[in-house]
Amino acid sequence: MSDPDRRLSPEQRVAFRAFVRDHHPDRGGDPAVFTAGMDRFRIADAADAVGTDAGPPANTHDPMSFPVRLGVALIRTWRRRHDPS
């Protein structure tokens, strides 16, 4: 997980997210187990990167244009202010 722009296979992504969800210290996990697991994922990531032509980083998503981001922010603000609860 050293390069956030690198595309992960769906299996790798599911495994990584499940590990973080189960072992993150902010969610009640053991910090030592979390650190060791992150090191294990980094080593596996480095091993996968050896021998591959990385090239330019892959864009994992197209960023929303400014007008779209502004519209989403306005809708969220309106909903927060007008939420009856």
C-alpha cells in the first residue's frame, strides 16, 4: 500500500480493508498487531512491484469538476441545516 495511486486487484483491496477494519487501533484493535500487519502488507506490495514496469501512476477515478463539487457541498449543507432531528 505504498503507492495509493496503484490499482489494486479486488481481492487485495478486500483483504486490506478487512484487515484495517478489524485491527485498527482507533476501532479497538491492538496497535502492535496492526503495525505488524501493515508491515506485512507493505512487504507484499513491494514484492508485487518488483519486476513490473510501473510507468505513470494510474488515475483510479476521475475527479469531479468544481461545479459538481460545489453543488454537492451546497446540497449537503442545506440538508444539515434543514434536518428535523
